[in-house]
Amino acid sequence: MTAHHGFGATLVGLAVLIQRRHAQICAEHDLTPAQAQLLCMIKDQPRGMTELAQLMGLAKPGLSGLVDRAERRGLVCRNTPGYDRRAVTLSTTPLGKDAIEALFADVSDRLPDILEGLSAQDQHLFEHLVNAVAATAGVPLHFGGRGECGDRGESTATACGDC
Amino acid sequence: MTAHHGFGATLVGLAVLIQRRHAQICAEHDLTPAQAQLLCMIKDQPRGMTELAQLMGLAKPGLSGLVDRAERRGLVCRNTPGYDRRAVTLSTTPLGKDAIEALFADVSDRLPDILEGLSAQDQHLFEHLVNAVAATAGVPLHFGGRGECGDRGESTATACGDC
DNA sequence: TATTGTTATACTCTATAACTATA
DNA sequence: TATAGTTATAGAGTATAACAATA
């Protein structure tokens, strides 16, 4: 890498900035970031516990506890599909579905505010580059609205057609 | 903001990606991210508990516990300056200082790897934009190597002189 | 009275190990 | 035996409230 010394630390600072703002918006919706991530991942289809644990980068006991707390709050529910009596699938309740949709809209609205110090052109450029990094570096999960990892791999923001 | 719908969620995904990699590098150095942040903030000068709590965005009891654990591990030590017998200042031990310097070097080396899918030119551009966002949006703390918030505010990466 | 820092308590998140029930 | 999920236990991080000592 040709990055300047200290850039790694700046990236960490940026990540902290983003996550703090995200956590604050989550709190206004009475959700924790982990609950939001969980809801995000099952909002379109139910998933099994093992699959969820892998997607979220958690060990299974960690997921069990997270689900316990979310279930206690009426956000998700466990289902037992017929084909395997060991299995559990998790889906959102209507309350959980509403919560994650409202949160997603709010995050989409307000989180990009961190860029407001940039010119409109630079904001545009930054957005392209972040999308390229996210696509390339395998952004962990389905934080996006598109259900699955969006992976259109064009990284040449400098030569972006639709600008 | 003119950002596309879903971009806020992509930013969160990027933040998670960065923090996961950061946490992993911290773990290799036998530090938690919170301990790293703490050490980073006192590596050049001792600070009082109240000041530290404000800088780190923590309530004071949270900081007390963090310091307890770091002290137990020999990373920091509490000092009692003469001028106010209520006050406590915190400084690094030699062990703590070595640990944070080694970590910082490693983070600087390896964290920018997340950009390796971009062209060299786009990496450069991205670094400029991130620096501009960090300067503008007030990146929370002294994750950088420069001790205090670097705030050269030029945001026009597209017209950057030294490229 | 206001401030510095701590202790007490509680909850979320996460990890490892041991366990149950099913396949 | 292998897999799905849970329970048990532990520790880090964070919050609020109550407290101590000093200013």
C-alpha cells in the first residue's frame, strides 16, 4: 500500500465516527446495533440459526442470547419448520419489521450527513469510492437495502459514466 | 444530502468492516480496541479521568472500569498530582507505551489493505477524501498519530495539488 | 455547594465448553 | 458420529444512581 503513515488510524477514526452516529440513531429507535443487524438479515426471509451466526460473524451461543433478548422484546420469533426437528428459523414480527424499516430509512437519511463538509462533487466521488470498496472488500453483511451483497465491481470512480 | 438511498447503510457496513479488521489486529497485540483507544490518548501526556471520559465519549464509571482492567494488566498507571488531592492522572507504563506504538505501526501497515481492490489512483483519491471527512466531521479522537485532531480543511480532493 | 473519582448494580455483547435432541 | 441449537460461565464494555473525599 502506498497510503501515508497514520492513514490506517484515520480509517479507524472514521469507523468510530460512523458507528457512533449509527448507534445513536439506533437508540432513538430503541434498538441496539446488534438487534438492527439481526433484523436486517431476516427482514426479507427467515433464516436458520447456524446460517445467521455465520453471516453475522458470531459464535452460536452469542446468537442465541441476542435472539433471546430480541424475542423478549417482541422483535423476532422462532419457528420450527417441519423438515428437521432440531432446526429453528427466525423471522421478524410485524413490530420488528416496522422497526427495521423505519430505522433503515432514518439511517439512509441522516448518516450521510457526515459528508456535509465536502463539496457536492466530492460527496459524489466519495460515495462511488465507498461503494467500490464495499463491493471489493466484501462488506460483512446485508446492511444495505438490497438483501444480498451488491457486487458490481467497477472501481474506477474517476471514470464513472453516470457522473 | 444527495446520496443514493441505501448509502447510509453502506457506510455502516464499511465501518463494521474497518472495526472488525482493527479489532483483529488489536487482538494479535493482546489489546482490546477500548484499551488501544485509551493508550493512544495518554501516550504523549498524562490526562485526568474527567478529561479522558469526555474525550472518549464515556461516562466516568465506564472509564474507571476500563482503567482498572488496563492497570491490572500493567498497561497504565494512576498518578496523584500534588495540586488537588481528589485528582488522578493516568499515564502509560513502558509496557503500555511499547504496546500502543507497535499496534499503531501495524494498523498503519495493514488496515489500508481494505482498499486493495481499487486502482492506485482511486486509492489516492479515497485517502484524500477520507482525510477531508475526518477533518471536517470531527473524527472523535486521537486515533491518528498526530496527537491532536489534524484539521487542515481542504476538501477539494478533485483539485488536490500534490497528486 | 460543586467537583473528582469510585463503588454498586444492571444490561448488552461476545467467547468457550458442555450439554440435549435429532439426524 | 455429526449437526442444530441451547445452557452455563466468564469477561469486556457501557449506563445510571449513590457515595466518598476534597475543593
